Amino acid sequence: MQKPSHHILVCGSFRMNGTPQGVCAKGGAGQLLQYLQEELADHGLNDVAVACTSCLKVCDRGPALVVYPENWWFGHIDSEEAIDAVIESLEKGTPAAEYTIA
């Protein structure tokens, strides 16, 4: 297996007991995972790994995700348009300002 060029961590709001309780889960982060993976493939970004995480502790800005190795934090990722902006960020090499968490 080749090492991925990027890793996207999507907040799943999971707590220690495994129950999704936070803003990200309730905001549809899980439902957007499939769209994210399909769009990455459609854009030829097959070397990007995607994983769902426990709570990223930015609930006031969720749903949230992080892109590594850039360490870009994005918030309010609650639509296909927001996912498209994240993918465009990967392609351009600059984070989508409208979703960036400072």
C-alpha cells in the first residue's frame, strides 16, 4: 500500500461509549462521508485517505474535518457544496477560507 498524500479526518462525534452525540453527527457528517469519498475518486484523488474520528472538540463550528499533513481545520461542513470546497482546496493547495477554522 502506498502512503496517502493527504488524510482527511471527519468528526464523527463519538464518545467513549461509542454513541455519536455531538453537533457533527447531528449535522450530517456521517452522511457526507460517502459523498466525500465518491467525489475524491471522481477528481482522481485516489491517494487521499478518509477516516471518521471521535469528537474533535470544535462543536461550535461543526460538522468539522481536518486535512493532514496541511493541518487545515474546516468547520460548518454540512453540505455537498462545503465538501466540494474542501476538495477544491486539495486541488489548489490553499484552504477554502469560508470554511477554515482559525
